[in-house]
Amino acid sequence: MAALVIEDTIPVRYESWQDWRAQKAKEAYERAHRPLVEPETIPCPTCWGQRRIWVAAANGEGLIPSICHPCLGTGRVRA
């Protein structure tokens, strides 16, 4: 019996529920063996890997968090 599942708001048809389970197991295996940090990158020296920096507020009343521009908010830069 065919299986119809909605993935990312798109209906996807599998030949059977076994095919769906095999696909999900394969995706989980690939996700588990993916490196947590991209190779050949280092923490951003501007934000120290925190992804945001504190900048002066436009109204002059303190500091507000802003996205770090050198790393584009990722917290890591190429080595």
C-alpha cells in the first residue's frame, strides 16, 4: 500500500511505509555522522563565536544586540 506523507508542506508518495521508514533511518544516520562544526573554520574573532555583538542604540539609551557582520551571524569564519 502506498504511503502519502507531507514533508515541508509538500506531499511525498512512498511505495510503502517500509520505504518511508528506510528513508527516515538513512536521513537520521547521515545527520548523526555530520560534523558539528564546518572543517577549516575558527571562531569569529569579533564576536568570539557568540554570533552577536553589542552596539549603541539609535536613541542613545544603552546597548542592543546586533548580528556580527564579519561572520554574518554564524559565529565562525574561514581559517
